[in-house]
Amino acid sequence: MKIWTDKNFPIIISCAKQLSRWTEAEVLDMGYKPIEVTENTVVVRGDMRDMMRLNLFLRTAHRVLVPLLRTTCRNIRDLYQAVLSIDWENLLEADGYFSVSSVVHNYTIRDTRLPSLHTKDAIADRMREKCQRRPDSGGENKGAAVFVYWEKDEAIIYLDTSGEPLSKRGYRKIPGSAPMQETLAAACIMAMHWDSKTPFLSPMCGSGTPAIEATMIAMNRAPGALKGHFAFQSIKGYGRIIPGESAPTVAPRQHSGASPEQIWKEIVLEAKSHETTDNLPPIIATDISPEAVENAHTNAIAAGVAPYITFKACDFAETPIPEAKGCIFFNPEYGIRLGNPKELAPVYERIGTFLHEKCPGWMGALITGSQELSHLVNLYYKTRIPFFNGPIDCRLFLYEGCELKGQNINGNE
């Protein structure tokens, strides 16, 4: 495959379970027409510019993958031969570095590390044969990246253009206990239909992820802008001029050619030119733990958004409420990874009381992995949306108006 010059190849965008709905919405908003959507993938077609843009701008995706080979694969020997058949000498630098990750569901595989190891071996053997030397490989998130998806008797070998998952923006320096992943936080904000102009409140802010993601959305900052490296930057030919190609801001007739590296820099510069800090709405993050607030502030500094978030150490009921109505997001303990369900019951009751009494007319939201505790909020919810917070099956409850049960004629179910 000629990733730098091919004009129309499939691009597979992977995401966490239950997030493809929101990834699809992002893709549509970017002007792409998905050709397939599954539980955890969205497929589009495009070229190198599209691949780069998707890596830079997607907030809810994990990886941007380009398929190299789809084949029948019954055992580890079949996988080795399939990987060996790919022209890696045209994709990887012989003196470079690459990593391999894999997801495997095949009954012949007892040790899940073996597919990645055999993939590395096959790539190294092919490169040694064709180039008389081979790139280094390992588990570090640097260099190029390969991803293997092996389900029963079928395997797909991908060029992973992201490398380190897109969910790892690079700002969460202090994760705290049971942190919310960046992609999930972004999806929850999208589900709330926040307009980026009204206040956004994040009581129980923990490591600060929801408030930071909301601020980046309000600033129109590309989520990939903080990442130091994408795997596509280590694909062979990244720094070489491609005749006839031009960077986005340069007319073709004024430029005889451009390298993918130059094109990427132009895309990033263009994205930065659309960022704004004018007229940002109030964004407030509070937590009863002073240490959590300090950690959240540290993460916000790393993200470059600290000046635009108000932090306060206090009980959630003391969170400052702006006059203008907006969105308020709760991510309390569920009693699964953290907290005791019996001790959490009064907390959920207080959340409902607080939303009803202090935030009438607001869009309230609460994500939890406990259906039993969710009932104690005692508010009419407009909808509940399934999400996975790691392995925990959760629901995001949206309380439009924050009305008590029984006050809405439409009922609660």
C-alpha cells in the first residue's frame, strides 16, 4: 500500500464499546460519510490528509487504522505467513522503530502475547531479507505501529496511524483514583448537547477530565494538539517530498511538491488558528478533596486550559452556581471500584436535592454503574444512555430541568 499517495483507501476508526454513536456524529460533523458503523468502529474512505485530520480532531475515538491485509488465519503459523507477505520494506524505515498490539479471540491461542511476538518476528524477518537490516521493536509508544485483530479464523493486519491511543491526550499527569477516560468524558458532554456558550459545572471533578474536555471544546482546541507523536509520523516517506502534492495553504502551481511532514504541520497550524479564548463561558470544577482539586488544576495546566476553569475545594452542594443556566455533570462513586453502596445512598439523594433546588432549568447529568443508587436521585430523567466506564456497564442519566419525579406529566420511564 502507498499510504502517502493513494487517494481513496478505507480508514477504520476504532473506539470504546458504546462510543461509536458519538464517533459517527463527529465524523459526520467533519464532513465524512461513514460507509460502515459497528459497536466499536466507524469506517470512512479518504487519503493521507483525512487520516491526519481524523487523528488530530476526533475526541471520542481510540485509534485510526488503515487495513493492510485481511486473511483466513487458523493458527499462529498462518498469522506469521500472512504478516510476512506484506511489503513492510515500503512502510517501515529499516533503521526505525515499531510496536505491535493485538486483540485476539482464537481458540488455538492460550498466551495472548504470542500473536504480537510472532507479528514482530515476521516483520523483522521480512525487513532483514529485503533491506539486510531490521528496525528495532518493543512496547514503547514511539515509532510506527501495527495492530492485529484476530477473530476466530479471520485476521486483519492494520497500520496503526495513531500509536498511543487517542484517548491519552497527554495532559493527565496525575490520574487520581478511578479516573474517567478522556474519550468517555467527551462523549458524555456531547450527549448533554452542551452549546459551549453556557456554563459547565463539574462537581466531584476528580482528576478534572470532564472540565478540561469541556474547556477544550469551548476553545475549539483539537484534542490531538497536545500529543507529541503520532505513529504515522514514523511511516516510511513521511519526510520526503511528494511531487504534485501541496500543503493546504500553498497553491499547487506555486509549490512543486510537499512532504507529508509539511502537510501535517500546515494542518496543525490551521487547527491552532481556529482556537479561541474569547467569551468562554464559566467552567467550574469542585471536589471535596483539596488534593483532588490540586491534581485537577495540575492537569489543567498541562492541558493549557487552567486560566479558563474555576477550581474550588468544597462539598458538591457548595459549588458556585452562575446566574445563566447551563449544564452540570456528576460522576460520583458507584460502589464498585470506589465507595460502599450503603454509604453512597445519602450522597445520591443529596445530588438529586441539590440539582432540584439549586439548578432548576439546568441540564443535569449523572453517570453511574449502579442502577440501585441511580433511583435515589429521584429526578425525572429525559433519557438514559448506555456507556462503559472501563469494564463497568454504566448509564448516563440526563435530567432536563432537574424536576422531581411526579412533577412531569410524561412520567419517568
